Amino acid sequence: MAKIAFLYPGQGSQKVGMGGELLKSAPWLFEKYLACSEEVIGLPLTRYCLEGPLDALSQTHIAQPALFAYSLALTTYAHQCGLYADMVAGHSLGEYTAAVAAGVLSFEDGLQLVSQRGNLMYGVQKDAPGAMAAIVGVPLEELRCLCTEISKHHYVTVANLNTHSQFVVSGVEQGVQEMIEALRSRKTVRAMRLPVKGAFHSRLMLPVQSALQTVMHHLTWHDARMPVVANVSGRPLGYKEQVRNELIDQVTNPVCWTACVETLLDAGCDIFVELGSSQVLTRLVRAIAPGTQVFSADTPEKIDALVATLQEPAYMSACA
């Protein structure tokens, strides 16, 4: 039978209106996850999710708990429909969501951790603003060499390996801008600033990493019920110590998303389901492994439709 991987997106996938269809279709899940999160963190998450404005929803300390809660609400809805994962993976923030989905942390402990992560990152980017840019069309080794050269004056590093040809760099404002300028004249290359003010997945996040370690000591951790594929190494993890260390390491290390997807494929996963408010990871998986069955399930209705598709006799025969 087919093996299913659940995928969880990170910051940047938020959009105004997320949660609206959940509120209509499954108000108890909206209350349990989004409204509960609002009470815990003391911010009007539900209003930002449903009404915006996007500028407010996109602030790091708001976007992270909102996306975390929404993805887990959709996961619970999927479970109620009989849809379960064999393995899970998440991109950046999404890896914390994946850890909760795999039972490594409770929702309450995960929310506390994600809320602290968002607050800490928000604080760092206010005190020492950074920048990020997406780079398409430059070979990875060449991009790393460019980072090394530019960093002699202004720090910049590779932060995300999203596909075989799409990467993200992260660093100080001058370093990222110098990278964009260095690539501007190449007709086959795209270099685009991302709408963030933090240098995520770089050494500039060291203060966040140190503070999160302290927070983690006060949480209850469990071995995973299913493998969690690590952002940093691309390896499947199961023991609680492994997952905890991974969630610390990924704060300052690159997200190796291509390796994550390849690990899931090698493990026999042939159906990928993105549970979140966007199709970001759906597009990345299709770029990494064309022809792979990938489904974006960003509303209860789409989960219903996916379950119906997977239960069709012709589909089940093809996957047997």
C-alpha cells in the first residue's frame, strides 16, 4: 500500500483568511487550536488570521504560532477523516509542527516553544535586522563561494536548499544586497529579496538558539510515533533527544529541504500531503521530484476531497 508523508510549511506561507473555512466546517477545531493559541500567547491571532492586515499577520511573533496552530488543526481534521501519515517533515518552523504531529511534544508544549521562538526571532530582528533573498539558477557550490567572498566584508550564507536549483541566502543587509547586485547582470539567474527582516538559519540567530535551549529543558519530550525527517541532516529521527537537538540545530543551520524530500522518497513515501495555508511545499516537491503525487490540503474541504480520491477503487489498486 501507499505510504503517506505529511508536510508542514514555515513562515512566509501565512495568508489573510486562513482558518475561515475551518471555522465554518469544524468550529470545534478552530476553537481548540487557534482560539486556544490566542488565549495562551495573548495576541489576537484569530482576528489577524481571518481579517488581517497581512503586515500584522506576517510579523514573526504572530505568524509562527498562527501557522503552527492552523496546520495542527488541519492534521486533527485529517485524522478524523481516517487520513494518517507514515512519516512527517516540516520546513523551518514547520519542523516544530511536524514534531508535535509525531507526538514528540504535546500541542501545549509545542505552542509554548513556537511562541518563544517567534518572540525571540522578532526581538533579534528588531535589535539587529538582517535580510534574506531567494536565488534561482546558480549552482550551489558557486553560491557558497560567493557567500565566502562577500562575507569577507559583510556576512551572508546559504540558509535554505529548497530544490536542486532554488536556494535562499541569509545575512546582514549589506551582505544580502551585495549578493543580489553580484547576480543582477546574469540573464539566467533570479535574485529576489524576501519580505523578512531577520537573517534566519544563520549564525545571527545564535541568541535565539541559546534561549530556546533553556525553554526546552522545561518541556516534556517523547519518542516519535513516526519518523521526523530532519531539516539539517535530511535523516529520519525517532528518539526524543534526536528531535530536540534537531530543533535547536536548525535555528542556525540551513534547511536542507531537497534532502528531506529525497529521504521520504527513499523510504517509500509516494503520497505527499501539505497541511497548511499555502502550496509552497507542494511546488517544491514537484520541482524536486516531478511526477510525485503531491496534494495541498489547506482547507477541510480539500482534505475531504483527498480522502475520497484515495479511497477510490481504481486509485487503491494503482497504489497496491
